Amino acid sequence: MREMGTRSDAERIIDQSVSFIKENLARRITVELCARHVHLSPNYFAALFKKVKRCTVQRFILCERMECAKLMLLEGRSIQDIAESLSYQERRYFTHAFKQYAGVTPSDYCKARWNEHRIEHSRVGRNLT
């Protein structure tokens, strides 16, 4: 295990791992896989990641997946398709993870965003008259 010389070395390595995570959201991503990508031991990588990002690797991966899921929902993709695209084996588990993250189910998230969008457009329409 090598020691990082400066904080910028650590940030550079974590930036590499963040890029790797974002490019591989469709795969099963583990701490070990990320650590291997940046040539560090899993324990050292996990500690370094938490120090730089102030969250665990798994939490970061979850957040990236859920933010990606939000965008896909707004594009009109099916929940099943989104779950599969983000490497969730079961739609039920994806829905549970999404609800834990966003506070609402994927379906309710879509409905709420649709209503916000509709309300915003009705306000714009009233302002034009």
C-alpha cells in the first residue's frame, strides 16, 4: 500500500475512481473493483475515498445510480428498464432503494415531477396573457 504524498494526489486518484464509477453504473461495482482500477488495496481505497468525498464508496455509487434513475424516469423509461440498466437484478429491490434515497417510489417521483412541470407551464401561460 503506497502513501499519498499530498492531498492533490488523493483527489486525483479519487477523481479517477469517480469517473470509473460513473462509466460503469450498469455493472456490479464493488470497492474491490474500484480499488483495483486505481491500484490500491480495498481498505486503503475505501478510507481514502471517504476522506476525500466524505461518504462511503457504496453510498456514492447508490447516489449516482439514483440520480441517473431520476433522469431516466423523466425521459419516460420503464422502471424495469431502469432497474436493469443500473444493475439491479430485481425491480422490487430497485424500487426499495429508490424510495430509501428519494423518499418516494419511482412512480410517485414521476407523478410529482409531472405535476410540477404542469403547474410551472400553467404559470408561464398565465404570465403571457
